[in-house]
Amino acid sequence: MMPRRGFAPTPSPLNGPRFNEFIQSQKVRVIDENGENLGVMFTREAMEQAREVGLDLVEVSPNADPPVAKFLDVGKFKYETQKKANLARKSQKTQEIKEIKMRPNIDDHDYDTKMKKLNEFIDEGDKVKVTLRFRGRELAHGQLGMNLLRRVQDDVVETAKVEQHPRMEGRQMLMVLSPK
């Protein structure tokens, strides 16, 4: 197809659906602007009908046999699909890993405060990494840390599950909890 005088040729669609002369199949199943099925027809014939209505012939289902094409405005169609993709991306929830740090000889009130925050994180749907840091001679009493992490585990048994059981990494003991 020769470009008309004074007009730049339409660029080939690199991303997005094929339309008008870029549709490669000989025949397409055509759906008009009102959503009615016009049946299978030659691509050239369908493009002419689309131009008469003032719209483009857009391939909406290229993998079908024969491909399905609709009478649409290409720019509007691309805008709508991009808008849907952005909305889907915005509405998806990413799970973060929050961290709670404790010491093996933590006081009861401090423990309650940390547990309240841990439960908030779990309720928001985030994973929680509980870190127990040992200093000096505390390292010799690893069973204290293990007992504390078992206590944390027992306190959140209804709302969270242990994703990574307690283990030592250098001077700290780690455990990861995730929402049930």
C-alpha cells in the first residue's frame, strides 16, 4: 500500500494488537462496533467495511482459527488496555518482610509491645523476621534464645505459621513467620 501524498506512513505496531493492513491472515472472523458477529470474511473486505464506519479493523484474538477482529478505534483500544494493565498492577499486594529485633533477656512488658507490633504486621499480610541478638556471655546460653522464640511461636500459632525455623547465624538467632 503506497502512502498518500502529504501523509506519513502508519508505523508498524511493534507492541499491541495488529490492525488494518498489518493483519497477516487472509480471512478473519469479524465483530462489528455493536458487538454483533458478522461471520468469517476476507481481511480486505472487512477493512473496507471498517473504514466505511470510520473505524479500524483490530485483531483482538490472533491465536484463534480464524483470528477474531473487531471494528474499533486503535488509539482508544490501546489506551483502554494500558489503563486496565496499570489498574491490575496497582491493585496487586506485594508481601514485605518486616523485622522484629529482641534480646534473649527481654522484659515481659517489652516482649508484649514487640508481640503487639508483630501481630499488626501479620494482620497486614506481611512476613515477619524475628531476630534475636546475643551479646557477650549471652552467646553461651543459646537455650534462652530458643525458649524465647518457642514462646513467640506459641503466641502467634493461630495467626501465623513458621516459614523458617529458628537457626543461629553468627551472633544472632533468626526465625521467619508468615500469615496463615
